[in-house]
Amino acid sequence: MHELICASVLARVLLLVAPLTSLQSVDITNFTTSFANGVQFCAILDSYFPKAVNYKALDHADQRANFTLAFKVFNLYPHCTWWCACSCDVIVASC
């Protein structure tokens, strides 16, 4: 039962974030491959904080730089502190 609830919540989160990245033409379909290079996190942040993320300048092949930028932006905004429990190294190692 718990797995079904979690799956339902994750599906809803995907539905919420997918439209946020439409301006950048970033397709978000799951939590593994869709987020593997950090570009998707930056695209979501760009939709909220366009002056903090220069999405067009991102190198889609530079995973560490993309996640580093995402964490830097998350840390700039106090209401994004929920993300601070993770680190760039943990994310990059798990992708």
C-alpha cells in the first residue's frame, strides 16, 4: 500500500514539474534518466528564477557543473532549503 501512495505522489510531482520546463524544451518523464545531467533541475529553477540561471549557456554534457549551479541557486533562496539535505557529490555519484 505504501508503495502505491509513493508512486502516486511521485506521479503528481512529475505532472507539476513537467510544464515548468516547457519553455526550455526539456522533457521530464521520470526521476532517473530525466534528471541525470542536472539540466532539468536548472530548467525548473530557470522557470522560477530566470535571472539566477542562464539556461541557454548550460553544457548538457557537464553534469557536475549543472548540478553545482542548481545547488548554488537553491542555496540563494531561503524557501528552497528543503533541497540542502543533498549535495552535488551525492547526486552525481548516484546518476
